Amino acid sequence: MVWATLTPAAEASHDCHAPLRVAARAGQFLSFSIEQGGFVFRARILSPDGSVLQERSDRSESAGYFPLSAVTTLDGEHRFELDGARPKLALCRVTYFVRDRIPTDENTLRGERALAEGSRLSEKGDTASVSAAIALYKEAEEEFRAAGLVRWQASAALFLTSAYYSQRDSRQAIEPAERALRLARSADDRHLEATASSNLGVMYAATGRSGEAIPLHRRAVELTRQIASITELGRALNNLGTALVRSGNLQSALEALLEVPPLLRSVEDIASEASAHNNIAIVYLRLGEVEKSAQAYQSGLACSRQSKKPKLEAQILSNLVTLYWRTGERSKALEFSRQAVELYRSQGDEPGEATALQNAAFVVNRLGRPREALPMVQRSVEILRKSGDVRGEATALSILGDVQLAMRDAAGSIQTQTHAIEMQQRIGDQRNEAYSHLRLAQAHLSEGRLLDAGRHVDQGIELHERQRSQLAGEFSRNSVTSNAALLYQLRVHLLMQLHGKNPQSGYDVKAFEAAESGRGRSLVEMIRESRSRIREGADPGLLRELNDTQQLLSREGEKLTSLLATKQTPKAIAGQKILVGDLTARYHQLEADLRRRNPRYAGLIAPQPLTLAELRSQALDADTVLLEYSLGESASYLFAVTTRGLLVRKLPPRQEIDRLARLAYQRLSGNQPGAQASLAALSRVILHPVNAQIAGKRIVIVAEGILQTIPFAALPLPGSSDPLIVKHEVVSLPSASLLAEMRTHTNRHPISARPVAVFADPVFDPSDGRLASMTRAVAKRTAFERLPGTRSEAEAIARTVSRADNLIATGLAASKPALLRTDLTRYGILHLATHGILNSEYPELSSLALSMVNERGELQNGLVAMHELFNLRLNAGLVVLSACHSALGKDIQGEGLLALTRAFLYAGSPRVVATLWQAPDRATSQLMQDFYRALITKGQRPAAALREAQLASLRSGKWSAPWFWAGFTLQGEWR
């Protein structure tokens, strides 16, 4: 038992985790100030006879100072009790004093009563109760001012701020928040300043003043780190992340937010953790990381229900609507939107209801029921306008404009969207402003005002590009490109509409350049970055952390791959996915930080795409035709470019092409009946319109969407049953501009004049017969089967490229350490013949499988992930990935497939041969032998050599079906 005895007028502080007794005489004033980091508590003062002299409870979980005072009635030792303090919380102190009464003590007691009653009413949450609480908080603040209690006056102002904010009245909340900050600084109180800075930052961000909010949140983070309040640090980081999201700085937002859940989990602050998961999910969704967003939302929903916070649960349900709509789960989106509306209504939360109504209206409108959506969104606008939520009102107006357009009220839609844009510009909401420009462009298009529509499309793209330029790293920039895809597609469509009206005005050229400008940007930037050796001169500490994180990500990624391959329990897989997701995000953050700190980086981003004239003169030759596809909602377009000119053909909408291509790939990659018919149907749509232009030429394909998975070499020639490969050499590119960038740095030495490095036939299992003479320390099996045909590939390559300095690594020698430690710049060809693992959820974990067993027969991590392949240094003229699915990856609209091929292009090779599906081992071995014979013995170019090998399979009879040979594609340079 800890005893504390104070003389009159003395003041002392006490750790609130320990019991406390204070000696006082009857009639004295006994006052306690509870300083804590934000948790539910109950405090009381007990007289010497055990009766309750004063009591207060607080369920707001607000951080700061809470007063509890009383006039004593008996002589003796008075007890102070505090329930609810958690030992894990770093900050919980009680300051107290006892003295003879003075006149202002009555002000103190009245202020405390008003504050306590206000808190009780605020907990109810309905509008009437909160309005009454606001009046009481004002009364409390005035009483504390009269008593000269600066800290308590600031605390009352903070309660007033929170009450206004709970009603979404952010503008009214700003004044008391600013006052609280001034008072905190005048008292030189770091804890109070941190709380006030954070609250004011929230108000500024909510009213569109994110530029002013961010420094306040950074100050709050700095102060909470100093005072070691874990809960408040988590909340401060959460608020900082939210403000950064609103300012469009998604990279920094994610960096701040990912620090939060582990902090709050450590102190069991479940409600705040739910909020953090919700914000992380929002950022992931805006970055185009749908799977990671879904995981974060589910974590947040579980935390909100565990914490029994209906409003928080309603908020996450409402946000889940956006996620499920994007993933095509329409029924879930509709159901969650209705649940959120009802939950908010049951809590009497009108502002929350308004947000949920927006989402519900959006879903119902897109389901083709605009008249049902109209009253929902009108009610939302009404509530938000009344509460002064400018950002929310602007969003609601944008949705209202959508509904009006669906009801064929284009004029009303234009007026509404224009108003929304004016509000978004006023508060700096660039992301939503870009969307409003898109919808406004569509409204103008419906009225036939093409130039007006084009103006708004250009403004929307400019806003997206401005956000994109703030991000560092491929995966972050890809996300913004993905979000802008609709704007780029609409720009192409508008320009082609203008071309139809004015065929001589060059709009078709502008349409092609518009399609090219939104394509493959991140990869072009990365190729430029790789040649600049951006890591040289970097901070050694940052590089160490980056390398450590990469190694940890590699280990945990291998565990995830193993769990998925062996079909472990959903719980185990889900837990590992969360860990891998956190490590992946951290790795990207460190990479982005590395780039931002490098002074050479600023000159590497935003390279200008090739113009049509530059493409024709710099990239193409007389024997080559470029076919570039742009798939749109209402129409698609095919651009055929030669050195002589440009031809554009209109194609069916994306949905129709997707249907044909998906069926063709399914049948072809699975060697199913009907493959030829499906390929013919697709060819009639996407090749027949340019039949005359492709005759006798090499064909370079720049595809989009599902077309990236189609082996064009297998498509039958228009009017013939022969596949394209019979008369044409076929190569593919993510973008035409990429070719010019690669040619700037390509090594001109002949491929056949340099040695070959081959990694093939790895050992995947301790039970492999090649380990018979070894003592096996591990009996566990892996999920990979041996590929004996790849040894035949290696031996054939060694015979064909007969050089003493070749590297032929097979069996145990075909290991991950060997690949990563070898000086690969010595070799003209890098050949990897093994299993390929496609991870569309975490594309950076797509990998190649090398030996899973070491020399002692022990299992080891043999997966070489994409993020590790990016760090290779190559001087090879050709990389061959004789591995299944190595040409596939996650599709990023406007950017292409995030496949393993990108890593090798980045690492320094101008061309990569990869596969679109898993072909039979023996057929692949023979095709590779034919390929190298044509490449080395006959000295053919890689593209021509691949064509000859595929033709040999086609004419073999045994392996003539496209399934055996068509999956191999060459990406990159054809010369």
C-alpha cells in the first residue's frame, strides 16, 4: 500500500497505477487532475468513513486532463481510486493538492459538474444530447477560465471540439480547437499541446485545409513520442495518415498508418486499431491493391465489433461498399450499404447516415435504378450542407450528377458536377476533383459537346499526373496510372469521335499518342532509373534496412507460397498474408524513401512518351508493323503503325473482346477442345480489320487487359487456318516508348559471341534420387515436382554453345545463392529452366523456384522473388524463362502485366522469352533445343529463332497443337 500525505497547498504527482491516500481536514478543498493517454475509466474520492465524496466516469477515450474535486467533510485519510487504467499504457498520472478553500473553488466545482454532465450526454450520441453537451462544455470552459485553471480550460475546449466534430460540424469545431492549442502552449504542456495539435489538425483536414493540418499532426507525433504515450502515438499517426491521404500523398500516408496497428494492439486499444485498419484499407484501395484493402477492412470490422462501437462498424461497412463494388460483388455492395445506413440511423448519427446514403445511392444508380437513388443522394446533400461538411457535400453532389446523367438530365448533371468541382478546388480535393472532371466530360459527351468533354478529360488527367509525380517506386506509381485509366480511355474515344467529324485534322494521331502516353510509364521510368545506378551513394543505414526487409520478405513469402501450395488452413494462410502484406508495404516504403533521397531521382520520372513521328522514325523499320490496342467501355480501337503512316480501326467494347479472349485463353492454355474455333473468333475481331497492313511484315503487339495473355502467334491469319507464326515474326511490348528507352542502353555485342549462364533441373525435394548418398536431415517434401526435361535443355544448350566459360548449373548447383552471387554481367544469355510461381495478389512475390535443398540434404529457401530479380545486374542480350506462367502477372490498367519479365528488363536485358502457361516438360525441352540451334548455330535474331523453333513444333505432328508451342513469347527488342 502506498500512502501519500500532503500539507495544505502542496501539489504532487502520482503514478495512477498505485493506490493513493491523502490526509485532509474537514472543509478543505481536495482536487485531483487525471492525465492519461485515452481510455475508459471511473474515478472517485472516498471519505475516511468510506462514503463517496465525488465520482466521475468517462467513456470518451479522449486523451488529456480530467478534473475531480471535492470539499472534504471529515478529518482523516481520503482515498482516491481509479479503475480502468491499463498497466500497458505508458501515460497515466494523477496530480493532486489539498488546501483551505478559496472563492474560485466554486467555479471549479461548477465547471466539473458541467463537464461531467456534458460527457454523459455526449455518450448518447444523438443530436439533441450532443447539442445539450455543447452548451455544458462552453459553461465548463468559462468556469475553469474564471478559476484560472488553464489546463482544465483547454481540456473543456477540446471536449467542445470533439462534440462539434461528432456532429460533422468541423467549421464550428475549429475555433475551440485553436483556443485549446493556444492555452496548451501558454501552459507549456507537451501532452496537452500534442492532443490539441492533433484535434486541430483533424478539423483543418476535414474542412479542406490539409496543408495546415499536416504540420500539426507531425508535431503531435513528435510530442507523443517524447511523452511515451503509446495509445496517443498510434492515434496521432492515424490522424497524420488520414491528412496525408486527403492531400493525395498516399505513399507517406501508408508509411505512417502501417506503424499504427501493432502499437495499438500492444495496449489493447481495439477501437483505435479498427480505425487504423480502416484508413489503411482506404489507402490500399486508392493504390489499386484490392486484396490488401479487403484484408485491412476485415481486420477493422472485426476490431470494431470487438470494441462494441456501432458507429465505427457502420463506417467500415460503408467503406466496404466501395471495395465490393470494385471487385464486382454487386449484391454484397448493396447489402453493406443498407446495413450501414440502418446502423447509423439507429445511433441517431445523421452525418454518418449521409455518407452511407451516398454509397447506397451510388450502388443503386449503377444497378440501373437512378430514380430509387435520387432521394437517397438528395437527403445526403441536405444533411451535409446543413452540417458544413464541404468535402462530403462535394462528393454527394458528384454522385447526384451521376444520377441526373443516368436519368438523361445532362444539363442538370453538368450544373451539379460543376458545383462539385468548385467545392473540391476550394478544399484541395484533387482526387475527387479528377473523378468529377471524368463524369462532367461524360455528361458533355452525351450532349455531343466533344471539345468541352475533352477539356475536362485533360484537366482530370493533369490532376492524376500531379498526384502520380509525388509517388516513388513502380508499384505506387502504377496505382495512380490504374486509377487514371478511364480518363485515358475516354480521351482516346473523344479524339476518335473528333476524327470522325474532321478526318483531316490529325485527331487520329493525337488519339494514338494519347493511348501511348498512358501506357507502360512506370516500366519506362524504371529502365531509365536502373541505368542511372540510383543506389550508389545512398544512406548506408537505409540500404541495410532495405536489404534486411528484403531478406525477411523473401523468407516469409516462401512460407506463404508453401502454405498455399500445400493447401493449409485458411487461418494459417490469412495470418501469413497479413505478415507478408506488412513486409511488402514496408519494403516499398523503404524503396520510395531511397529514391526520394537520391538527388538524381527527380530527373528520372515522367519521361515523355514517343510521338507518332518519333516512333515511325526511331523505332520502326519498313518490315515492321506496330499493332497497339486501346480497350474502352463503349468502343475499342486498334492503331496500326508503319513507317508509312497510321491506320485506326474501331473495335467492339472491352466487354465483348474480354469475353472472346478469356474463352480463347482458357481453351488454349488447358489444351481443351474448341481452342482453334475460339482463336478464329478472336482473330476475326482483333486482326481482320488490319489484314492488309500486316501482310508480309513483322508484327509488334502492344496489347491491353486480357489481350496480354493471348499468344498472337497462334491466332489464325484472316481468311486462313494457318496461325500467324507461319508467315509472321511476332513480338510484344508493354509500350512503344519502352523500345526507344531500351535501345539507348542496349549492348551491341552479338549474343552468340558471349558465354551462356544456365540454371536448370533444380533439386526440390530431399527424397530426390540425386541425394541418395547423402544423409537427409529433413524428411519433409516440397510442393514442386522435378522437371527432368530441363536438364536435357541445359545439356543441349551446352553442346550448342560450346565454350569453356559457360556456366551450366544443374541439380544442387542451380540454387538461389548461386544465381544472386554470380557476376551475371559476363554472360550474353541467361537461361532459367524451372518452375515459375505466379502471385497475382502480391506480384512482387511471383518467383522462380531453384534448389530447395542444400548440400547437406536440408531444406532451404529456393524461391527467387520478383523483388530480388529486380536487383540483378545483367549485360545479357537475352533472358530465357523456360518456366510456366513467367509472362503472366497482375494486370495494372494502363501499365500492363506485373510479370517476372519486367524484372529482367529492368535488370538490363533488352529482350526476354517467357511463357503464358505450363507447357509439357518434354515438348518445351525440344522447343528450346530448336531455339538455340537457330540462335547460335544459324546466327538468327532471337525473335526469328523463336519463330523457327515454334514452326518446327507446329510441323512435327507430335507437338503441333498450339498448347505445346504458342505459350512462348518474346518481349522487347526484335533487332
